[in-house]
Amino acid sequence: MKISVRKSKKTTRNEVDFDNLEFGVHFSDHMYFVDYENGKWGTPHIEPYGPMKMYPALSTLHYGQAVFEGLKAFRGIDGKIRLFRPDKNHERHNMSCERMCIPAISYELFLEGIKKLVELDHAWVPEKRGCSLYIRPFVFATDNFLGVRVSYTYRFMIIASPVGAYYKEGLNPVKLITSGEFVRAVKGGLGAVKTPANYAASLYPGEVAKKKGFTQVLWLDGIENRYIEEVGTMNIMFVIDGTLVTPPLEGSILPGVTRNSVISLAKHWGLPLEERKITIDEVMSEAKKERLQEVFGTGTAAVISPVGWIQHNDNTITIHNGEIGPVSQRLYDEITGMQYGEKADPFGWCLVL
């Protein structure tokens, strides 16, 4: 596949402190894009990262027809760069596009764009363990109109950002509070789609939670307000009396790539696993019975994020003494070990560039 490339005349890499990376603050030298018009995707381009011209009537600004993804490139101990499960990100991307009435992106356009961008900006892939190059593919409507209809034109883009830990706590347990009066998504809505509107719904409750001293919101279902769904930026897992339990994919939570990886590993290891509905009352009850052994989130940004405390109404539980548990640690070590080329990759998840 031919990609038109215009290289940046200078790099801003030297302006970045790679020993103290924040998440999503700095961006690599180039960006990839391809436009859709007249019923087809055109020639892909790579140009220096920078501002884009757009009109005030850009339909995405008014009606939110957009989709995004997130994956990472890792510099392994052998010096090689690895992508983690880009095929699953592409699969989810097109699923999201279908729900948002956006034309599908071929795997070639998706993957070759990532590979070429990482090849050009390979110096931006951090060497420090625990850091990576976060890759953000996204697509948005580009028609200029004020009227509720599906756009006829689109732009698919990929940008990249060197990142450290998503949560300031790192691998230390985070604090969650249940969603209370707020609702994020319902079955049939956008909860299973990686679209900006899905995340916009969580911003205000997230800010309320942070002001109370919590890291994130633990979302309950939007109908009965009792079934656990996910956290604002990750799926959620529970270890109850030796069994790994996670809410099922029924249309209101995001089908996470890391969630899928954890489930695959659990089956591979022979760990008892249940994908089923679980209420917050069950979690609180199991904690009182001392059968709730671990809680952790899963996501591309944080990989595994142990949960040390959960508050629901006026009750707070502490999980595993506020420390990371053995299952969480084992999963984190296994997945990151594959990503950095330290462990065997029996599933073929890592694409070596």
C-alpha cells in the first residue's frame, strides 16, 4: 500500500523528559490520515504533526459522529518494537464505526498506517520499562452542515504519544466510588462503542468522584442501579473465593482488548472464571464474609489496575488490605512480560515490527 510521506524538518523529541512522562501530553513528530469521499477511502498520507484547518460547521463538532481507538507500541528488552493485539483494536474500531454510521476501515489502512507511523517516529518509543508509545487511531465526520444526518465525508487519522503510567498511583491500588444518581449507558445505547459521547457522559461524575478523594467511578447499570458494569476507563474484575468474575458483554459496556486478554489467560491457566451479572450488594456482602480476595481493572492505558477500596452509599470496603493481590500481579507480569519481549507469547498477540 502506497503512503504519501512528507517528513518533519525538525523533531520536538528533545523537548520531552522521557524519565517523567505524563499520559497523553506530548506527541510524536508525524500524523497519519486518509480521507473518505465519493464512497471510498483515498490515498493515505503522513505529514508533520500540527494543526488542521476546519470550518465552524464541521458536523462532528455539532453531532458527535466520531470513533477512536487506543493501543500501544513497546520497546522490548531485545530492542525490537512490539504492537499488542492491533487486530482486536481494528475489529472493535469497525464495530464502533458501524454503530456510528461511519464507513469501515480496512485492516491494511489501519495496520500499515500504524506501522509506517511507528517506523518514522521509532525514536519516540520509550526505552524505560513501564513506558510505551500510545497510539490513537480515530475517525470523524468532515461534512460542513447544520442538520441531523449522516455525513458523506470522513477523515481517519493516527497520532502517537509517549506515555508513562495512566494513573498516578501506578500499580498501587486505586479508590472507586459507585455511580450513585448518575447513569453512563444502557443496553442499546453507546456503552459498547468507543465514541467520544460514551466518555463525555462520565466526565462530570468523574470530577465529582475526584473531589471526594476517589480515583474513578464504578458504574452501576442504568436501569436497576445495582448491577456492576465497568469503571470510567477500564473493565472490572473480581476474585471471589478463588473464582474470577467479570460482568458479561451485553451491550452497555466496552469490549476491552485487555479484558479479552485476561479472560484468555485465565482459561489458559485453568483459573475458575465466570462472565456473569454481579450486583454491588453481592460484592459488599462477599467482602464482609472475607471471600472477596481481589478487585482490579483492565485496560490498554493501565493494563492492570488493582482496586484497594470501594465506597457504595455510606459503606466502604477494603480489598486485600489495600495492596495488589497475587492474581492481579500475575496477570500484570504476564501481559507486560509479553509486551516487552520478556516472556513467551503463546497466543501470538504481539506483532514485532
